[in-house]
Amino acid sequence: MGETPPAEIAKQHKQACRLVESQMPCAPRVNHGEVPEEWKLKPTCPNASTPINPNSKDEVEVPNNNNYIDWCISSRGQVDVSPIVKLISEGVNEPAPLPQSENDKPKNGTKTKPAKKIFGVTVNNTKAKPIPSANLWDERNAAKNNVSITRPSHDRWGIKKIVLMFCDDFLHTTYTLPWYQEGNKTGKQMHAALQPILDCLGIQKSQLVRCLLAGLPPGVTIPVHHDTGEWVRYTHRVHVPIIVPDPTKAKHAVSNTGDEFRVHLILDYVNPSFFEMRKEQNCPVRRVELSPGEVLTQTRRSIDRALDAGTKQYPQFLILGAQKAGTTSLYEYINQHPWVVKAKRRETHCLDWRWNDDAQSTNERRKHCLSFYHADAMKQYPSLITGDSTPSYLIDYYRIIPRLKECFPHNPKLMIMTRDPIKRAISHYVMVTSTDGTPEQLAARGSEWREQTLEEVFDQDIQHMKEDGLLPYWDLETKSFDRDVFEKFIDSREEDEAWERYVTTRIPLSSGSYAPLARGLYALQCRQWLRSFPKDNFLIMKLEDMSSGSKGVQWVVNRTMEFLSLPRFEIPDAEKKNSRDYEDPLSGKDELRGWLERFFAPHNERFAKMMIDEMGYKEEDWDSLWKY
């Protein structure tokens, strides 16, 4: 739901006032126990869009089917809340302060007295009002003795708050504020006052993720809305009336038709199993106790401590390749997570053809590379991460690895996407020879292949690898593969030297028209990277997993989030990115397809063995890799 227009809020408030004036009977108090989490997947009110007419005698018929649940609110019990009332009574009916910019403006045309100057220093004429320590609603008191929390919509509506516990939208970090810490005088009193409520609910304090007292001003209605954020699906919401004249994962509204502030205790808690689930997802819940007066920096979905600003190094991840293996899709999927900030460009190339050769020091080169990210703006939000996808990095290890170690010594996470090497090579050829694209894209692709057939391009790459001593097991004339020679040659010093020779002489920085087949030799490419960085720095996946019936895009995204230690997030857009439709250039070319399959089959087996033996990946995911 989007932001509710003021006119609609006013309309809903009038409807609430009419309902109260009609003396419509309250819903019966019925303790159904804890509302099941899975019920959030179904509508709770089939006639929610139908305005309620308190004077109507017509009964609303509720459909009796499995699409709706029978009830969505449960009265969990009764508790004496007078100890809470005693703690929060002072200042409860004082209006929330206007934003600073509004307070500073003269009211009703009055003029402010000119400020005095003493020894050239401007001194304010008005004395600052003392901070009332017993008034827990006072924002100045909260800023000094508790911690200020921003709740944009509620703050805009003038809703006051006493925040005791809070969490970010992904339940990654729960913050216990001083006024709910047992070592704090107020916190000790508040803890004792709230404990009977937790006892009534049958939950532990450790299950709480949000807990606050909210004061709704007279004449204000919180419009009909759904709470949003990933925390909603995992939490149980409880409203406890504290000061009222006489509850919220479902669509709901709250109105105050009285003359004084209405105060509710709002708390959210999770099932104990939630914490184990997060550990399994490599994103355990952090618990932080804040100090009085601490400052927090907030975005809509994240909360960070100001004292943690600048503690994170950027970027956090790089997608190294392979080209035409789903790197763009993966990058766009990752960036749908609210805690991920896109680089200034998806393919930064800051470590290859945008490398700054004029920089005289490591600091200058690092500064140049960081200029491709929003690193400075992100410093105060260490929950957020950023990265890029430059698929030429994977094969160009000789240039990239030393530069990466120099400019990004914090060991960012490295991701590699792979794909059936024959399909990858065809897609590469089709992209480079296409005349679609911007002038910048066409220039980056190069023009070398536009006058060559598919066969000529593939034969040329085989010839280059043969000349560089990389294919002693391949016969150019018969296009046959000698397995015995292959098994003796792989992983040898001679293979390393031949691969280095190929990479350092056959990869230009001015064109993308190179290595159509060599880019599909994944074991050769990955080996150099795995030798240079810890294995747990890598996540290697297959494009085919995105379209697998047993896996799919969200499975790939979940695995990526786990790798990056991000809370899981269901992406709203799972469509393919940067893909094009084309006729298969291999159609009717059985001879060409045959020798490509003979060439790649042993390399595919080698790569699968590497993933199982060296990376420790599941055998069932890799043992039948790209069989022809």
C-alpha cells in the first residue's frame, strides 16, 4: 500500500468517530492463543474494502472456504499495567515537539529579539529548558538518557514513543535501549513492569525484537495499512492498551477519538526456532545493548550505530565472470535486496581497462577504484554492502589478481557464474557480432568477428591455444581428443606456463572479441583464483540452476544471500536480464557441434571434479555437469 492521502485519513477518522458515537458493541474478548504465523499467507477479512455502516441491520456473510481464516485477533489475557502507567504518566498528554525547523520559526508574525554578542561570540537570548528526567516521552530526555529512534510515518503524525527494543527490517540486529536494560535505573523498573505481560504471553525476553510505548494524539487516526518489512512474516504482534478511555499483522487502523493521548505497548516477538534458522542461513541475529545518548543512523530498512561508521571496507563482493553466463541477472537480483547499493556502473572495469596507469601510489590507485562505488556515502550505514559485476576479470587473472590484492586487501567475496561452455560461446559470438547497442557498447565488443563465420572464430581460438602449448591433447586435423595425454598434462607446470602465455598474449583491453572457447575452460580459470584466495571467499554456481525445476532463481538468490551474510529476501523481479533471442547458429552444423562436444566433455568433467573435491560442493549438483 502506498502513502495514504491526508483527505483519506480524515475520511477514515470521521468514520471512526461515527462508530464510537453509535456505541457499536466491542468485539468479544476471546483467547484463541497465539495466532499462527502461516495465517499471514491468507486474507483475514474478506469484506475489508466494504465500509462499515453502524446503523445497518444487514449481516455480512463471510465466505466459508479455505481462502480465508476464521479469526485474526486473539485476546491473550489480562495483566495489571498500573506499574507501567506510573512510569510513563508524566508528560503523557504533552504534544510531541514539532520538527526543529518549525520550532525555530516565529509564530503569528512575532519578531525574535536580536542575539547578544559577547567578545564577538553570539549568545542565544533564550535559556534552554531543563530536561525533565522523569518524562520519558521527552525527545531530549530520550536523546540524552535513552536513544533516539526515527519512525517516519508515526513521527509525521505526532505519535510519541518510548522505545525499549528495536530491530532493523530484516531482524539481523536487535537493539536493547538503556530504558530496558536491567543495569539502568529506569530500565530495571521498566523490566519489572513489563515482565507480567511476557509471563502472560508465555514468552522470554530473548524472543522480543521490538518493544515500545506509543502515544496516539487526540483526533488522530493511523489509516488502514499493512505493516511492511521482512520482520513482519516472522513475528507475532501484540498490542497492550496502557492508557485508554474506556491489535496487527493484518490490515488495520488505529483511531483516537478522545481528548487525551491514547497509549499502547506494542511488542513483537519471534518463535525460538527463528534464531536457529538464521544461524543455518549464515546470518545469525546480533544482540546489541546501546549506551545512553548513542546516535543511530537509519534508512527505511536498516539501523546502524553511528560509532560503527567507517568500519566497513568496500566493495564487499565482485562477480568475476564468466561472460554470458548469467552475471548480469545475478547482479540485478542481488541489488534488489534493500541492503545492497549498486555501484555507479555495473561493470566497473576498474581493475582492467579502466585501471589508472598514471596513479603513483597504492592510495591513489585505491581511491581511483573506489570512485566507481558510493563508498563515501555508505560509510555511516555499515549494514549496507556494494559490489560490481565485471565478467572479464575471471579469465584475465594475470592482470586482475595482483591489482585486486593491492586495492581491495580486505578480501571481498568473489562469485563466479558458469554455463554450458558451448552455449556460452555461441551467446558470446551472437552478442559481439550483433549491431544492436549503443556506440559505447559496440566499441567495447570489438569488430574483429563481424566479418568471420562461427567456425572461423572457433577455429582461430583453438589455433591460438595450440600455438601457446595449451592443447597437446587436441589434434587440429582430426579434431580428436587424446585422453591419456590430457590426464598427464592437466595440473602440470607446463599447463600453467601455457595458460599464462595464452592469457598474457591473447586478451586485449580494447575489445571483447576474444577467447570464445577458452572462456569455457572453467577449471583452468578458477584454479588461478583458488590458488590466490581462501576457498571460502568463493561462490561458484551454474546459470542452469536459475531455470532448474528443483532450484530456480530464488534458490540461487538465497544461496547468494547466505554467502554474503545477508538476511534472506524474496526478490520481486526474477526475469532474465541482458538476454537476447536468436536462432541457434549450430542448427544443421552437426560436424561443428560434434567436435565442440568432444573438446569440452573432458574439461567439463575436470571442472565438476574440482567443484566436488576442492570446493566441497554436493556431488549430485555437479557429477552430471553438461553431459553431451
